[in-house]
Amino acid sequence: MEKITRRELLKRTAIAAGSTLLLSRPVSIWATNSETAKSKVVLIRNKDLFDVNGNIDSKVCESMLDEAICTLTGKEKAVDGWKTFIKPSDIVGIKTNVWNGLPTPVELNDILKDRVMQAGIAADNVGVDDRGVKSNPVFQKSTALINIRPMRTHAWSGVGSLIKNYIMFSDKPSDYHTDSCSVLGSLQELPMVKGKTRLNVLVLFTPQFHHIAPSTFTEEYSWKYNGLLVGFDPVAVDTVGLKIIEAKRKDYFQEDKPLNPPAKHIAVADTRYHLGTSDPAKIDLVKLGWDENRFV
């Protein structure tokens, strides 16, 4: 039988307690690169994401997400990476986005659900929803959330972002539309949300970089970027996504063309609500895969 000294026992107890704490606290607190004191964000792109008919290749999509998770967590296998932030006793809500102009690809929803189940969660304890989250039994009981949505320009908030994606947890979304939706960071304080987010995935398969009218999608102003941004810090992920959108706008219009309205809610989520960092100097951006016209 192994003999354990009192010092070793205390050390092991502290490590176990720390692991439990990581899984129960908001990601903006624990998901920082401890060596660099930066929020780690993974950008992965693949030029073969779409097949010859313009459809998403689910195998390529799966490979992209798995590689991003391995890079984000430092694990060799994606399932082991998932197990660092999802525990078998969790009830997991995958907050997707169903806006008909640019919805979260069903392939990604399915892959996320599959990976959560591989991490040890029963199928009945995993839900995927958007506009029905408040009445969804899984989300009502959830202990963990995965936040996923496509990136696009938005008539009220500048861009539709991960921070904005939680607006459907509110009783009255219109309450968050004033001042360019600058108060969106306060959504993280809602009881169904607070402290539960374990992973953020910003989809840039075909992001929209400009729009003509509210709630409209124009193919002319979207492009095949073939990318995913993945991280624990939603503000850092949104910050990188915003930079890509801004760079694409400058490239397309051949001049600086600021978003109208500005996407001020991202910076405010940092400075007022302290949900993460919007300072590029504090973001550890890891770039994987296809680098042509990366814009960041």
C-alpha cells in the first residue's frame, strides 16, 4: 500500500479542490493562459470545409473543432480536452442560433452534442436550443452552457456576437437594445446563465460583414472564410471575430468603413462587466490551418 505523507495528502487535496473549482466558476476567471496571463483563443480554418456543391463537409468540420479543442486544452485527444471542462454530472445546454439568414450549421450542433456525450453526459442531459431556452427543461436545470453562433453584422449591436447570443435568456430582449446594446454583458448575471459557460465557439464559415437593412442577409456581403474561433473567454473570442469583420470591410470597400452602430458591447463587457479581455495585447491568438486572407 502506498504511503502518503501529510504534506503530499494536503497537496493532493488542494489539487482536487482546485479541479472542482475550475468546473464551477465562470470561464472568465479560470480560463486564462497562466504562463502568459493571456486569454487563449484558437482560430482554425480549412480551405476544404465546403465540397464542390457548396455544402459543409461534416468530417472536415469535426476535425476542425477537435483540433481546436486539443489546442485550447493542451490534450492530445479531443475527448480528454472536453473532460477538462465538462464533468459527467453536468446538465449541458448548447445555446445555438437559428436566425434564418445565417444559422449555426446543424453539423456543428450535432458534433457538439456528440462530444458532450463522449465526455460522459447522458443524452437526456444535453439540449440544443435558441429561442426556446427559457422553457426548455434541460436549460432550466443546466449546470453548464456551451455558447455557439455565427458572426455577422447587426443593425442594433454592430455585430451579432457570443455576448449577444444569450439575449434569449432575458424576459424582454428589447430592454438590451439601447446605446448600441452596450449592456449585453449584463446578460451573464441572469440566473440561467451566471457562472455556467464552459466553452465559446464563434462560427466564421460564411460570416456577414455588412448589411443593408435590419434583419436581412445579403449573400454579396458574406464570404467563405471557412473558420472557427474557439475559447473560454467570450470577450476575447468576440474581439478577434470583430477584428476579422473590420478587416474584411476595409478590404471590400477599399477604405475604412466603421460599423454603424459600433460594436461597443464587446469592450464594455470587459471594462464594465469584467467578463474577459478585449485588449489584443492580452489575447493569446493561436492560428491553425489555412492562412490565405486570414485578416488577423
